[in-house]
Amino acid sequence: MTEEPQDRRLDGNAAAGPLAELFTVDLAAAVATCASCGRAAPLGAHLLYADAPGLVVRCPSCTGVVLRYAAGRTSLRLDLTGARLITVTLPGEAGAPG
Ligand SMILES: [Zn+2]
């Protein structure tokens, strides 16, 4: 009996639990890989423009936009289009292969 792809599919609500772990960590040390040039650097080493509508984080190498974040009265918006990858090292796991 062959398992069809739709048999393995869940709705997006099932991703909320695992993603909650990501969004409760301190992101200052998270490593963001720029989608434009491929440079990986800690978020704290990026360039922040806080005077835009919301926050704009740019790559320290090519100055491409890595992420944008806006907090409104009724919603939070996070645009990660410019980040190829965000890596968060869990507490107590520094140096462990990932
Ligand atoms: Zn870049």
C-alpha cells in the first residue's frame, strides 16, 4: 500500500508547537545567513535601522535586507525573505554539531 503525499500532510496549526520553541529564545546570538550574499553572522553583528516603519536588519557584508519586523496594535509582522537560514543554538548546546 503506497502512502500518498496528502496522507502525510497536516494543517499549519501543527507547526505552532515546534515553532514556539524558536520564538522564545534570545535571538541576539542567532546566526542569520543572508539570502543575497550567503554570509552567516550573528544577528547582533548585523546592521539595524530602527527609524524605518518597524525594524530593518541588514547584512553586515552586502547591506541587503535580512529581516523586517513591525509591531502594530493588533499584529506582529516578521519578513524573513532576505534570510536563507536562521540558526539558534539551544542553551547548553554551544559547540555541539547541529
Ligand atoms: Zn549579504
